[in-house]
Amino acid sequence: MRKVALALLLTAVGLGLLLSFKSRAASANSALGGSALSGGTSSNAGARATTGSSPGPTPTTSAPAGASASPSASAPAGKAGAKNGSYTGTAEITRYGYVQVQAVISGGKLTNVVVLQVPDHGGYEDQIVQIALPELKSEALSAQSAHIDIISGATYTSQGYAQSLQSALDQAGL
């Protein structure tokens, strides 16, 4: 009788855990503020588009190849030749997929970095990306450049982030 009761209890606990399980797509979407979108980058690499939490220019979505600039004003301020506006960096291919960012320049300074694409394969990788992106943004804003520290565990994403950001900053004249 004890074995039957124990089996029923374990079954109930297992069923409760199963019902409370969130899929990785739902948890990734909620962790990124409900803005996870799927993009067509390649057959093996998805992309997650995210927008920054601060108000600002609307990110432009572009094809992974090349970069486009959409300056809102071209008056140089701050550093010589720096132009205010939003600049989309190139989509950098990494081992796990594309990484692409958009740099927002205001007053000749880097004021925001908006992530347009990151690898989205689920599981551990998503957890690392969710931790690494705020760190990378903070590093870039502090350094006012793409010369940022690599985040351990997100090496490829960090390198792609820095390369895409450098492309955007080059367009802005920073």
C-alpha cells in the first residue's frame, strides 16, 4: 500500500512539474520584454530582434548583408565628423548565427545600442545571450567605442556584437 501511495505522489509531482514547464520560445520572449521576433537569416540560424528599453529611434530591419545608415540629422557634434542618427551595422556571421546591432548617436556620442539580431537556438545559448547583451551594451556605452571586453561563455556573440558595432560607428564617423 505504501508503494502505491508513493507512486501516486511521485506521479502527481511529476505531472505538476510538467504542467508548469515553459517552452524556450515563451521564456525567451518574456525575458526580452516580449519582443522576440523570428527573422530569415539562413536555414540554420534564426534571429531574435530586440529593441532597447529606452525610447528612441525605431530600429530598421535589414537583410543580413551590408549595412545601412539612417541619420536623423547630419550636424556634426562632439567628435569631429560624428553625425547624429541611427546607424545599422553589418550582420556579422558567427559560429551560431548572425549578430547585428544598431548604434544611436546623439551629440556626437554613442547613446544607445539596439540589438537587431542574435543567434536563437534555444537552451543554454539563449540564457548566455540574455546575460551577455546587457553587459555588452554597458561596456560599449562606457567605452564609447566597439573596443569592449568579451563576455565569457558568449565569445562568438561578443565578437560579432563588437564587429557590427564598429561597422555602425564607422558609418557615424566615430
